[in-house]
Amino acid sequence: MVLLTVFVGAFVIYIAAFARQRPPSVTVTQGPNGEVTLVLQTVGSLGHGGHPDWPSFLVQQKDGSWEQSTIFNLPAHSTVHVKVLEYDTQTGLRNNFFAQPQGLVDNALTVDGETVTGADIIKTYEPSLAAHTWTVPGLGVSVPFVGVENDAPNQCTLAPCNTTQAHRTIEFIIKTGKPGHFRWQCIVPCAPGGFLFGNGGPMQTVGFMDGYVNVA
Amino acid sequence: MSPSSDELIQAPRHGRRILIIWAVLAVIATPLLVIFLAPHLPPGDATVQARNQQVINTIFMAMVTPIVLAVVVYVFYSFIVFKDRSDDRPDSPVLRGDRRVTVLWIIGTCLIVAFVVPYGTWQWMGPGVGSGSAQGPKPIAVPDGKILEVQVIGQQWQFTYRYPSFGGIETQELVIPENQYVGFHVTSLDVNHSFWAVGLGVKADAVNGADNVVFAKATRPGPFKIRCAELCGLWHGQMYQQGARVVSATTFQTWIDKQIELNEGLIQYLPPYAHTYFPQPFYRGD
């Protein structure tokens, strides 16, 4: 009876711990001049951990190191400069509607130093070039990330990647409003081939291609 | 202890009493519920289809109220009146079926079902106004008159909308004009979803490769909510949409003009309008 109780107790604790599993949240604080900068990198495969072949997001911390996380804490009513180092290759969007960025300040997207605005964005960076998106419905934000050419040399296979490897640099500005807890997702079907419609695995897991933006 | 002959003679009075209590309660409760509760029954009356469903719900409520009261009155009457308060606990008298009650019950329920099924189906199908429930690609009940076609595209985890009458533009929010029949063509780009516009009285499964058609005609401007009613993955619970609204014909024209302008760069990259789409790319790097 005692053994059974211990077994059941351990099982319940294991299930509870599993259910509560979350990647760490990373707080982005304001700089000395009040600016807020969120620096991310996306990788085609982590290269380590329980799912080495899954694509993921990493976020840069204050000391410059990279943390695999998809939970970002941003200050409310702020202008946030987002910089994405995109190391993954191109998959393309299933619904090209999401190739048109939404919710960006001045409707402007900068890719590798070149700024494009409005309807020119989709003409310059076609839907088939997207590697991922950062889509936050609650904030009205959706941004496609143009991927590295599929045959580009020196591609990154082990995260965190570094800027000597093939990558695209994507920059844009968003504004946070009132405090809230918003979910985000990548809408490109970027899961490896074994998953239904490319939307399983990393596309269904917080810490890889899904996460939260906590505005406080 | 067996009931005495006097008690057996008195027994039919219980039935009469139950009948009187039930009749009084039913006569009071049924109109009260119809007057005060029925206007608040889902899905409301924002569309012709929703109003039809509300009428069905009202009639069913009016029919079921006396039945529920009959059961409740009988049970409580039995609890109170037939409670054995004596100290000794003899065997109860043998229970025998009452053929009259059984026959009455069977005939009564058959008559109710014989009315409910054809009437409910007739109202639900919405003769002349179309149905708010999904009818597949070739609907049987189609509204009379001009229909504005709006495509609902489900994808993990967001609905988007295409307006083929306006160049096939795609939007993230659903806006429809009042006093105009709208035919929603519901499909999916991946797994199964379900488009449920609660206030419109509209619900249709969104299935990849299928075109599921429902109709609605809004009778007044106002917002309505959209939810996914099919468990579809991680963010299923977040797949709801606020901000969908019914607007006047003039406001709709202004809104759609703005969407056409916003879609200027996008439209050439959208696939030609079709009732279903193959999910391409199928997976990473496909």
C-alpha cells in the first residue's frame, strides 16, 4: 500500500512538472535613452537538446549571450526595436496573405540594411522566400522573415549561430500598448517532414515556434 | 405492512392532486419563461438564421417545460407525501405497472417527436433564407435573392477571409453588410477547424479540400464573436476573433475600398480564388 502511494505520488508530481514545463522568459529592459531593443535569432535546427532537428528562436540577453526562449517580457506603451538574425533557409508561406507585414511603425521593414515600406515589401521579398514569421495576433503584429538561400554556403547547424555564418538581418519597430499576455506563433509550416502539414512538433511547442509576449 | 383498503380507495386522489399542482405550475411557468427567458436564448436575433434558431429553442422550451414540471412535481410529491414515517420498516407493496400511463407516455412522446423533427428541420433549414448550419458544397437550402460570397479560410491558428466579388482580396477581420444575404464558403489550409460565428447563428466545419457553405442575413449592425469549435492544436483556445462586425451598406463599401487599397501589393501573390486550396508547401522546405 505504501509502495503504491509512493508510486502514484511520484507519477502525479511527474505529470504536474511536465505540464508546468516552460522555457525561461527573457525580460527586455529599456536602455539609458529609453530605447527598447529585442534581439532574436532563428535557427533551422538547434543541433542539441531533446529535439536537435527542430527550428527555434533564441533571444539575446543583456550580457550578449543567447538563450533559447520564446517568452519575451516587454515594457508597456513602448517603442520596441526588434532585430532578427535569420539563419534558417526558405520554406515559403502557405497563405501568402501573411507575407504582408502588419503592425509595424511606418510600415517599414529593413532587410540587410535596406529599408522597404508598404506594398513594396511583398514585391521585394516574395512569400516563397519566408523562413518564419513572428505573428502576434493580440498586438496586431505579423512580420515575415526572409530566409537564407537554400544553397547558401556556410549555413549554421548548431545554435547559437554567429554572424560569420549565412544569415539575413531583419529589423523593424513595433509599439506595445497596454499590459497584456499575448501569444505568438510562426505561421510558416516549418516543422520537419514527419509532421502533419508541417505544423506539428516545433510549430506546436512553446520554446520553439510558439511563445508569449508579456507586456507589463 | 400492506396498505389498508381505505388507503387504496384514497389512492386515486394523489393522482388528481399531482395533476392539479402540475397544471397550475405549467400554466404559470410556461408563459413566464416564454415572455422573459426566450428573448435571451442563444443565438439571439442578429440574423434571420439566428432568429429562426431562437424560435426553435423557444418552442422546444415551451414544450419541455410542462414535461420537466410533471417529473419534478411527481418526484417531490412522492418525497413528501409517500414518506414512510412509521418506525417499523415492512416490505413495500408490490409495484405494478399501469398500462394507461405507459400507453399515454409512449403516445405523448411519439407525438412530440413527430412534431419536433419535421418542424425543427424545416425551421433549421430556413426555407427561402438558407441555413446557418453547414450544408456541404452543394447546399439544399439556398436563400432567395443576391448573395455576397465570403470565403472563410481556417489555418493554424487564425481565420482569414476572402471576398471574391472584390477581386479576391483577403482580410484578417470579417466585416459583412446588414440586410444582405452572405454565403460563407468555409475551408481549411491544414487540419480541421470549425467556423462558429455564435451571434450570427452560423457554424460550419472547416476541412481541407472541402467547401462547406452556410448562409446568414444580418438584420442590424453590431459586433459578433468568432470562435473555432474544433480542437485544432496548441492555440485552438486562442483561435477566437473579436472585432468582427455587421455594418451598414455604406460603411461596408468604405471598408472594402480600403481593404482593396491595402491589398494592392498583395493581390498578385494570392492564389486565384477557388473554393478549396491544396496546402502548399506541405512541410518545411517542400
